[in-house]
Amino acid sequence: MSFINTLSQVERDTLRRVVRLVHMKHFPKHVATDYEADKIIENIGPEAAGNMIKSGMDRGIHNA
């Protein structure tokens, strides 16, 4: 089971947005999908993802 499934919807959306802004900024728009973001999140791992969620929340990325 993927650790992404254990996240709340708000956490998942925040993490996807952070990944798009940081890790996928040079990707073409049609490639920057939720599926591609989830693949990057899986490779990052749960501990780093938790830090990214906290950073995103602290910087207000979840509201954008």
C-alpha cells in the first residue's frame, strides 16, 4: 500500500502543489498531472513528504 493513501485530501493536494511548484516547474503543462506528481511523491518517501507538507502549509501554498 502506498503511503499517499494514508494522507488526508488537504495534505495530498498541498503536497501535489508543492511538487508541481518545485520539482515539476520545467515540465510541460500537459505532463504535470496528479499521477506524475504522485510518482515523484512516492520516490521522495514519507518523511520528506511530511516535511514538504509542513513547508507548504507554513508558506500558504495550500490556499492557492
